[in-house]
Amino acid sequence: MNKKIILSGAQPTSNKLTLGNYIGAMKNWIKFQEGHDGIFFVADLHSLTVKQDPKTFRDQVYSALATYLAVGIDPQKSLVFVQSQVPEHSELAWILNCFSSMGELSRMTQFKEKSQKVGKNIPAGLFTYPVLMAADVLIYDTDLVPVGIDQKQHIELTRDIAVRMNQYFGIDLFKIPQPFIPEIGAKIMSLQDPISKMSKSDPVENATIFLSDSDTQITKKIKKCVTDSGDQITYSDSSPGIMNLINIYACLTGESTNSIVERYRGKQYGHLKVDTADVVVRFISPIRSEIDKIMQDRGYLDKIMAEGAIRASARAEVVLNKVYDTVGLPSRLRR
Ligand code: TYM
């Protein structure tokens, strides 16, 4: 019964999750939920690090949960919940904050990028966000964290904090987690700027494919995607736009990148675009319908959230109680 614990989450920052989120992370969540102890949550507290519209934010949280279910996360097999409904995460985050340094947090690439975008009045939450992420992971004795490459540095920080506290207190307080990053698809690129990551919050039109996009939107975005001016289909860093399409194609069909390049030898970029659009449409179309269907039934989503939160809290408090005892706080009270 000692199954490996797999944990991951995504932020409900924009209206919908993206094809990048699916390929880089969620595809592996689904693979791992078989034969492992899967824990998947909607990281809504993380989204508050940038300003959210309270009128739409709650809907985004529901929509993210509906997307998890629509892509195949099964609440009968995995623990599924919303982060803000399990307050133990925030409790642990405070304690971890006291064992993290300003220096290491200011070295986080994502903080540097995001704070630059915010400009003035950078929220402190943006700075300490990786510590909340460390709490998300460490509170469940997680073994493996399936994520895209952009989260690797945060998992390394999580490991550093865990090792530091284990050494300081001289006990195995936390299990040391490992990241799981796919070989292909760990960074799906923007369709309009193939040297930047495809992102939920990209304001550039046609840069991002959402799991809620219509067939027409998907086809248009892929047809208009930026490639170089060459005409040979190759899998190389000098053709990042083409490489990105091949990666998307390979990840959604299971065909190897070599075999795709072979098949398109001598063909034009347009062929690859049309066929990739077709593959993406066939993949997203049933997911989109399923999200729409699930979103009609708020009662069902509320039930999943409530059941998930109760189970998650019961598990989270085991490590949290141990942390309270270890740092010397009075025992955590049960309410
Ligand atoms: P988030 O919401 O930015 O992204 C969710 C997951 O999708 C991956 N991802 C991508 N993979 C490939 N190509 C892309 N273009 C792409 N864009 C996003 C991300 O790497 C991530 O795995 N901090 C996290 C959420 C989080 C979390 C956690 C994850 C909070 N706590 C604990 C793991 C464990 C985030 O902002 O992901």
C-alpha cells in the first residue's frame, strides 16, 4: 500500500488553462494517478499574487477544477481540492517563511520576471509565493512533483528549505521531493513568439491556446503562428516555431519527433500547420464540451471541493502537527 505520493497544481489565473499546462504538467498527472497516490489541487491562493477581479475569480476557480475533471483527473482515484479551502497550507507557509532567506527568494527567475512586469508596488506575496508552493508540496510528504520546466527552480527551493529544516532540527521532518519534468513538452512556446513560454496571462492575441478554445479559434491561431522564413521542416533550435509545433504534435499523438520530421521531409510549413491544427482540434474539442457540461453542475463541483478539502485537511495536519511540535509551538488545537 506504500504508493508514491504525486502532487501538483495549477493557478486559476486566467479564464481557462492552456495547452501548455496540459502538455507540460497535467498529461503526467493523469498518467501518474494510476498506481500512485495522486494529489491535485487548484492553486487559487497563488493567483492572488497578481490582482484578480473578484467578480470573475471564483468562476475561474470552478472552471480550473472542471478542467482537471474534464482532462481525466478522477476524484475517486486522486485527492482533488482547492488550496484556499485547506488552510493548513498557509499555516505551514508562515513557518517555512521563517526558514527561508530574502537572498534565495530574490534569485527566483519567475519573481524577477513577474515583478518587472508589475513595476511599482510589488506585492510581498509575489516574493514569498515559492514558499507557499514549498508548503503545498511538503505538507503531504510528497515524493514526486510533475511540472513544466518553469517550476523546476521552485521545486529546488522546496528541497533546500526541507533539507535546511531537517538539518537544523536534526530529524527527518520533511520528505525531500523530486521534480518530474517531461523530456518533450516541458516548455510549450507562445505561438506568436516561439522563444517565450506559452502563458495564460499573455495579452498577445493568438499567442496561447486555451483548453476552452473553439475549433475555429484553434485553427486560426495555429495557421497564424510565427515560424522562421525557411522551408525545410527540421527539429532544431534555429527553427523554434516549427520545433514547437512538432512538440505539440508529438505530445498529443505519441508519435516521436524523429518520425514526424521524417514524414514531413520535403513538405511545406503549411502542411505541418494544417495537420497540427487538426490534431489539437481533435484533442481539445471533447475536453471543451466536457468542461461546459461540468460547469453547468455547480452542485457537483461544490461536492468535490468539500469532500476533497476534508480529506486534504486530515492528511495535511499530520505533517503540520509534527512541525508545530518540532519548532516548539504549543500543540495545534483541533477545531
Ligand atoms: P502554473 O499555473 O503557472 O502552471 C501549471 C503547470 O503547467 C506548467 N506549464 C507549462 N508547461 C509547459 N509549457 C508551458 N508553456 C507551460 N505553462 C505552464 C507549469 O510548469 C506547471 O507545472 N506555482 C505553480 C502552481 C503550484 C504548484 C504547487 C505546482 C502551486 N503550488 C505545488 C506544483 C506543486 C504555477 O504557477 O503553475
